[in-house]
Amino acid sequence: MSKQDKADRAAAVAEIEADRAVERALRAVVMRREGSSWGDIAERLGVSQIEAQELARVAYARLGEAEKEHYRIESEDRIDSIIRKAHLDLALCKSQGERTALYRTLLAAEAQRARLLGLNLRAESEDHAD
């Protein structure tokens, strides 16, 4: 067996082990949500109780990141929708009062988007220092 074959085989084995770890982590989360104790989860997965808790902790963290990203995208889409509608309404305004109200809406939506994306350039403490 050549070195390349050994390396390919080792990579395949590592990938299979990673897939099994992900599967076990997801199973640990599902069992925990169904009310199983850590001892039961550990026994069913063939790992120690501490390993079962760690598998679930990692799975929960990854699920949390995915949910947070999903929520961020949904929020940004809603903000974009408000901005588009406000721009359309701005073109139809008949008074300065209506335009001013829409400018406030646009500025608030853009500020919210900046906060959502972590783009605030000045800290609040700097604002109060001036």
C-alpha cells in the first residue's frame, strides 16, 4: 500500500469518525429533549456521561449559531422591506411633514441594520464625552 493510499484511507476514516460524532451529538440532543437522563444517553451512545454532556453541549452550540444566523437574515430582510416601502412612499409624499416622518423611519431602519450587522462605529461612551 502506497503512502498516498494510506493517506487517503486515513482521511476517509477521519471523515467517517467525524460523521459519527455529529450523529451521536444530534442523537444526544434529541434524547435529552425527549427527557432522557445523561446516564441513559451515555449508555445508549456507548460513551461516558461526561462525553454525552459534551456531545450535547457542542450540538446545542452549533444549533444556536445556525438559529442566530437565521434570525439575523430574517431581521435584515424585514429591515430591507421597510426601507424599500419607505423609499416608494417618499416619492409620493405631498408635504414636508410626511417626508420628515419617512426620513426618520429610514434613518431608524438603517441604524437598526448597522447594529444588527455590528457596524456601529462609535461607542456610546464616546458620544457622551463630546
